Amino acid sequence: MIRNAIGSLMGLTGAAAAVWSPFRAWYDGRPGRDYRVEELFSGSGVTTDPPALPGSLLLPMLFAALLVLVAVVRRSRPLMAVAGVVVLGVAVLWMVRQGQAAGGLSVGADGQGLGDGLATAFGAGALLLLAAAVMRGRRRRPRRRDLDLDPLARPPAAEYEPWDPADRT
């Protein structure tokens, strides 16, 4: 139970960081909300056209946060891991497309190069995967039907003898 609580807290923290990351600078001081989701899947890479907020990188991060909420409610390790993979996948795919458009990626000072929003996205994805590893998940309880099929679950009925209160030996 404690592992689920710690994993849930880690997952919710990672979801908050993932949703916050598009509002931070991703490259050359440009926030992640200025990149279109469609640009991640186009061959040309990213452009300078700012999209509407629902069409930006915020959309997949919100989807990952929704997956985390469902994972916390259901105590589901696989859903938590999928949310982490979504966040990391968006960050890696964005880096590939940005590298295509810019001819390479740089890390520099004074707001030039890769920004802290991208680092927040990578940290959030890693935290979500770690939360999935920490969570214990749900235990599967054996159903009555499973007990009937398992020969070791209970002895055969022939071994039972009815109890007779008169038989005191």
C-alpha cells in the first residue's frame, strides 16, 4: 500500500511537470507551446508558425497527464509506464524534428540552444517510468471459478467426512 502511495505521488508530480514543460523554453527561448503536434510527424521538421494552444505540444502532455490520473485511480503500472513513454517519445521526436529543421542541436548559455522546458519533459518522463517501477499495482484475487479448476486449491470432496457430535473418540 505504501508503494502505491509513493508511486502515485511520484506519478502525479511527473504529470504536473509534463504539463508545465510546454510553457517553458524548449529551444532558443521558444516555448514548447509554440510548436505544432503535426510538425512532429511531418518530414520537414518544425516551423516558426505558432499554433493555437490546443494544437501545440501541450496536447500530448495533457493526454499523458490523463493517463497518469487513470493509472493512479486504477493502480495500474502499465498505464503509468505508457504515460512516461508518451512524454519521453514526444521529447525525443521533437528533438529529431528540431535537429532536422535547424541542421543540428546546440546547448548554450543565454537562452540559446536546448532549454529547460525540454529538460523538464525528460525529467517528467523519467519520473513517470520510475513511478511505474515503484508502484506495486493491484493483486489479482483468485476467483471461485479458478479455485474449482485448481486441483491443489482444496482437497477432493471424498476426503471430507461429516462431523457427528455423537462420535467422540
